Amino acid sequence: MNDFHLAQVNVGRLLAPLDSPQIADFVAQLPEINALADRAPGFVWRMVDEEGADATSLRPENGDDLFLINCSVWESVDALKAYVYRSDHLRVLARRREWFERLADHHMALWWVPAGHRPDVQEAMDRVALLRAKGDTPDAFTFRAPHPPPGSSA
């Protein structure tokens, strides 16, 4: 068992409310895409709200009803990358501009957590802020500049 797992967060601001026709196709695909993640090799955990299906009712940015967060934990960078770019998740990712604003700065961050740790909304948002402030570091990085787990020689 690995001593560390990879946490990821991505955030976005919807172009319209979740219950609007403009966002309906995105919302309709959430159960399928979340189930795909849950079954993906290397998946460990994903953040959910009180309803337990997804995190769409969480408000990480001052109650902004259009701002969403997705946070999960994976066994490795490779496991997460395979899910994001080499599964049916890619077809949803390719359509993100239909549903989400283009953010001016980083919208996602990766970081290592001790195995068994589950990040909360504040920790996840802090990692996005850290990446925005300092760029890629071992404490918050992107797929373009991945860092190895702490104590790793790789």
C-alpha cells in the first residue's frame, strides 16, 4: 500500500443555474460520470454533499450558486490521468465550454495526501489558491508538472 495518495480539485463557474435548460445535459451526465470514476482503476474517494450523489450543492466561493467544486483522491497521477483523458470522462470534458465559464487562472490543483486522508472544501480551495499564487510546487501542482509523493525517489 502507498503511504500517499493523489488529491485533485477542479472548480468552475457555470454559465447558468444547475436547473436551467442550458446546463441540463451536464447535470444529466453527472451520475454516469461519477459512477465511471467510482469504478476506475486507482480511484479512492470523491467529495459528495449531504445528498451523497455528487458535490453540486457545495458552495466553496462565498455562496456563489454558480461556482462548483469537484474533489477526489486517487492512488496515483497515472490513475487519475487515465480516468480524465482515456475514459468516457473525456467526452464530457471536451464539452466543458458549453456549461462553464473560462476562468482567468488555474481551475484545478493536484497534491499528495497521506493515505486515508479526505480533503475538505477549504483544503481543496487553499490548494487552488496556492497554485495560483506560486505556480507548480510540491504542495500544489498540475498534470504538466507533476511532483512525486513525499519521500519518493521517483
